[in-house]
Amino acid sequence: MFDPHEVTVRRFAAACRRRDRAALEAVLRDDATATCDGGGLVPAPAGPVRGKAEVARLVIAVLGRGAGAELTVESVNGRAGLALRHASRAVAVVGAETAGAEITTLWIVLNPAKLSGWHRG
């Protein structure tokens, strides 16, 4: 079954893995918004980040982490989203809202207290 949302999230994930800002911006809507939840425990923007250039910059900083990182497409709140793990420990989970072939909104959970259920093994 063809799911346009999942196709868009997979394009986004591929761009994240390559740290390709132009490809990220191509999948983000011009007025895209990203909201991070660091829970005061990890660095995160205090409010929403707006605009595809700024969201792409944030995504590279948060999800484009170095060697040993595993970024996977998984079900987040019942729809395709992303999980970032280091050594099987979740460090970020991302929910996405899409409109056609573009991402409109990202919810990025960085708060370690909310990620324990995403750890593997």
C-alpha cells in the first residue's frame, strides 16, 4: 500500500543521514515548524523553530550526529517517524506532519525521561 506520508518521511530520513541541507529543505515546506522537548535536561531551542532553512539547520544539528548513530524510520504515534539511537539508546524521536510531499511540522523529543521506552536491547 502506498502511503505518501511514509514516502516523505523516508526522503527526509535519507537527507538526514547524508546531512544534506539542500535535500532537507527540498522536503520541508517553506513555513515548516519544529518543536523540541529537551525537558530542561538536554540543550534544545526554547520555542518553535520556523522556516525550512532554520528547521533544516536544527535537524542537522540534532539528527546528523556522528559515527555510531542509527537513524531509523519507525512508527511514532501511529505514523512514520524517526528514531535516533547511539549504542541502542534512543537520543531522539521525531514525529512528523506532512502535506503532500512536504513536511509541515516536526516534534522532536530529546528529553531522556521520555525516551526510555525507545531503547533497544
